[in-house]
Amino acid sequence: MLHVPQEGAVFTGDALCGWNTITGQPGPILPPPEFSNSMSQARGSLARIETIDAPTLYHGHGDPWTGGAAAAAAEARARDTGAT
């Protein structure tokens, strides 16, 4: 992740996706388990993301999220299927 405070932005890469690359479900969402080496680590990344004070998140896949980092992490948790 790359936080750019002066721009109010964080670049999450594939730690958080703007849409599910398999189902097309819009995000913010965790990467699909099929493309993750460790869903445990992916879920842990949400704890880091939610502490960042940035209104805009840029993902590796999907449109930017402008609802804030904490809300993005909360939404991704709510959509987590628990798959490993």
C-alpha cells in the first residue's frame, strides 16, 4: 500500500479490490481466494487500511472508492465469505 496524505489517497494495490475479478461483484472487496496466497493475510490488511486517514482509495482492479478507508475496510469485511 502507498499512502499519499497530501492527496488524501491510498493506493491499495490488490490488498483491496474495487470489484471481484471472478464474479464481477462490485467492491470494495477482498481479492478472490483463487487469487490469494493467504486470505488470513488479506484479512489482516483490512486492519491496516482502516487506520489510514484517506477519503480516496485506488485499487488494483475497479474504480476508485471515495467513501474513506475505514468504510472500505468495513464493507470488505461485510462481504467476506470466509473462504480460505
